[in-house]
Amino acid sequence: MRRIGVLSVGNDCPGLNPAIRSIVVNAIEQEIEVMGIRDGFEGLLNDKVDILIRNNVSGILHQGGTILGTSLFIPERDEELIAIKNKTTQYGITGYIILGGRNAVRSALNLQKYGIPSIIVPATIDNDLSFTDFSIGFITALEHVTQALDIIHSTAESHHRVMIVKTMGAPGGWLATFGGLAGGADFVITSSDVLNPKELLATIRHRYESGKRFSIVVVEDGVKLPDEIIDECKCSHETDPAEVVGLYIGKKLNLEWRYTNLGYIQRGGTPAAIDRIIATQLSARAVELVKIGKFYHAVGVKGFVVTEVPYSDTLLNVRPVDYYIKQLAKLFY
């Protein structure tokens, strides 16, 4: 009997539990045993493994996070990969289904060098993996950003303030751009663009001069700001870029501003319907690949069609947010 080892590598996201549920249910249907590995490859090395049956995944479809836990640990050193290969043999694992983003891809490519079979299922709110249109978790995180901007909108308007809102999602810019477009942001700053300070100031100034005495500026975490802004605020490149943007606007336009970091609110919570469906689709295909012995592939979606891409270093390429969407968002500044 084939045996799948399922685990999550990297940051959590909404939709991991629906993915685990789909793997277990589909594997049982295909007469494949599933071994749940807690806390990523770190957990595997510490023998945190259990056989999963249907009862283990009953009632988890709506739950955020992951019942298996996760870890940022990426096996890279020879001794780590050899130990994983030995654990693979010890537990009779045919291959792994690895849930995650870029860290999951790095782990899978490292395992491939040692002949350890795996399949990647994309799960990251960043949505910037090159081999799929959508990753598990992105839609739910996008809803969280949109809802937050809706809430912030009313207090910004009431106090005539500039509200700086920091999102996750670097370096692709998907979460900030889509969230800004859906939530009515008045300016979006991401890592995928070079910020024009004059354009930023002109946009906000125009709003106030036209009677709209508030603005919402979305700033992606980790964005690199121009030296002009850093020097003007007497800050360093290590200072939180969202706060630097607020200081810059306040100083140049003499406006009151406030700063909100959405933080881990974006990654938590009940997965949206689309994330549940994507997770179920992708994981079902991953099990099919295990059944036919087609490892070393990443599954993804193009629209709602599930696709497969063989492993290569190009899987690590960052897919920046679509240029058209960025231009569309600017029409509403």
C-alpha cells in the first residue's frame, strides 16, 4: 500500500485544513494511507507522526490554521536531508504532499536532490508563486484586508486623517494591490513598483483640495522606499516603511496621520468558500499524482482548471501582481 506523508512548511494560511481533509478523504478512496506530520519537517525529525483517518478530519473544513501545525524550518544541510531520507524509509512513506509557499518549494527542491519524492500544493496568502493563478489562503486574506479598509474608512473620514495601513504579501504585491482596489484605498505602495514621492503627495493633496479631507494609503510590508523619503524623515532603511510613509506625508503636507498594521489578522480566521474549493481541488489532484507515481510536480490552478508543473528552479520565481490591475487601481486614486 502507498503511504503519503502530509505536512505544512512555512507560514500558516486559511484553507490548510480543507486541504488536509481533501488529502485524507481522497487517499482513503484510492486505498492510500496518510501519515500526518506535525510541525513540518522539524516534526518529522522528531517523530511527530500519526496515521490519519476520516474521523481525524471530520469537522475541520471551516477551521482556520492547520490541525498539523507548521514550521519555518527548511531542510538544507546534508545531515538534515539524509535524516529525512532515513525517516522516509523508516515510516514507509512513498512520498510527501507539501503544503506551503516559497519555503515549501525550497524544501521540495532540496528533497529532490536526495531522491525523496514529493508534490507541492501552493498555500500562501502572498499569491506570488509562478506556477498558479491562485494559492490557498489568498482569497480569505484579501477579504480580511478589504474588511479592515472598510472599517478604517469611517474613522479616517470622521477625523480627516491620513490612515496608513500595512499589509503582508511582499514581494509580489497581490494582497496590497487587490486589497487596496477592493477596499477603496487612495494610494497603494508595493515592492513590485518604485514609489514616486511626488505622485504620492500630489494624490493626497488633490483629495484635500477637492474636499475629500482624508486618505487611506496601503503599504506592503518590506517595501523599499526611495532615499529621498528616508532622508527627509531622518529615518533608516530598517525603520518600518509604513511608519516612514506616514511621517513623510505628515511633514510635507502638514496632515494628521495614523498607522495600522493588519499583521496576523490577515492569515487567520475561517477560510472563504473559494479557498475551501481550491484547497479541495488541488489536494485531490495531488493524491491522484501519488496514485500514478507522478512525483516531483507542483499542482496549481489556471482559472479553475487544475494544472501540474514539473520541479525546476523556476518554481521559485516571484510572480508580481498583474500590471493591468495596478493601472486599474490607480484610476481610483
